[in-house]
Amino acid sequence: MSFSNKPRSGYTDYYHKFTQYISIITAPAYSLDPNVKAKTFKPVLTPEESEVFNYIDTNSGRAGITAISSTLKEQKIGVIGLGGTGSYILDFVAKTPVQEIHLFDADDFVQHNAFRSPGAASLSELRERQSKVDYHKSRYQKMHRGIVSHACFIDEDNVDMLRGLDFVFISIDEGSAKKVIFNYLTAQKIAFVDVGIGIEVANDKLTGILRTTLSTPDKNSHVDNYVPYQTGEEDEYASNIQISELNALNAVLAVIKWKKVCGYYHDHIKEYNSTYTINAHMLVGEEEFAA
């Protein structure tokens, strides 16, 4: 029997060629054991140290969106605040091919944080009382090589640490720090998204609003109209009510907005501020960019 099995008309592409040979080679084994599969999904390491992932992003290739994902490459991202929303932002951004992800937070990762962060912390990890940035770095550097931790709060004395970043996510409560950060990023022409959650108790149920505010070098005058600068947007949230699903949703909206700015997602409306109202299940986009 000749192993060569080239069709008369030839192969349409390499995918056609290799799947044809795989079928020929595996057919005898499959006839003996139907559970045998050529697709073992064995982890594939990245071939070069210059790659940001420790193993190849087969998900983008499998979905046929590798070229679209490349719009996020070479970026240096900042995440200021690694509480509930910030930790979910990291979770999503760590799965993109950005060059670096800089984490800023001086707090320790303690027990209540475990209830509004992605994944599950062990009791021994909580007893270690690591800084939030080091705890999350240890988790996500297993996948992404470009994570850099900074165990500090950003203020007017060290705000220059943000120089050179391409995009910044801000998820902190401290109003005075926000103002310092916003002014610096605006002056440096660095785009950013600020997120916030306002929660209150009404009739023994939680309700409230999630906010996502975008600022770019082309449009930033609206930010003061939407971002509250008092410490803690609502007392209920400041008291650490465990609302991980709201943190995750706020992070999702922020990351989607960033990807729209990068050209990853199509963007008809180009809103610069959006709010999600829980009890009305209402998502509203505001402040469209007027050229």
C-alpha cells in the first residue's frame, strides 16, 4: 500500500492535507478502539521566551481570531486597585497578548478579599497574608509572563510610575487619589477606564448601579461629571458587602470598553460613560464622542 494519498485535484490548504493524513493514520487504531483520538489537546509551550504566554494561545487560533487578538499586542497595561473589580479585570486582561500588566495596590490579600476575587484561595494562602499584587501575580504568572507587581498606592509622590503605560484600569475608592491619577494620565495622553459600584439596601434587598467611565486623549472633559471623588461611592459597598458577581460584571464592561478602543470589538455608539442599573436590568451608554 502506498502511504501517499494526494487527491487528484490536490489539497485545498494545509489543514486539508494534515487532516487527510490524520484520518489515514488513525483509522486502523480507531477500528480497534473507538475511544482513540488524534486530538489529545496536549499543552503546547511557546517556542520563544519573547512570547508573553507560557503556552500557546490555542483558543484564538481555534476560533480563527489570532489576527484580531494581535491588536492588543505590545501594550503595557496598568491595573490600579486589586480589590473585587480590579482582580477580575486582571483575570480577563491576563488572557490577552498584552506585553506587560502592572499591578498597583498596597493592601494585603485577606479573608474577605477571597469572597470577591476570581478563583478560590486556600486557608494556607490566607494565613501567608501576602500583598494583593503578589498574591495575584503568583496566580497569573503561571500563564502570562509580563505581570509586574507594585505593592503601593498611587499618590502625587509616585504617580510618575504610570509613565509609559498605554492604558490604565482604575478601581479604587479613594477620591483624592483618583483626581491625582486622572490629572496625570490626561496630561500624559494615556487612555483609562474608571469603574465604580454604588450599592444600597432597599426592602431587605440589594440594589444599585455599576458605572464604567472612559477617558481618552481626544475626550476627557466629561470625567468629572460622572466620577464621584468622595471616598467610597456608597457606604454599603465601602463596608465590604460581598458582591463578586457585580465586581465581575463591572470588570467585564471595563475590559470590553478597552477592547473597543483598541479595535478588537466593533463599536457603533462609542459611549464614554455607561451605567448598569441592577433592579431595572438597564444598561445605558452616555457621552458619545462628537467629532
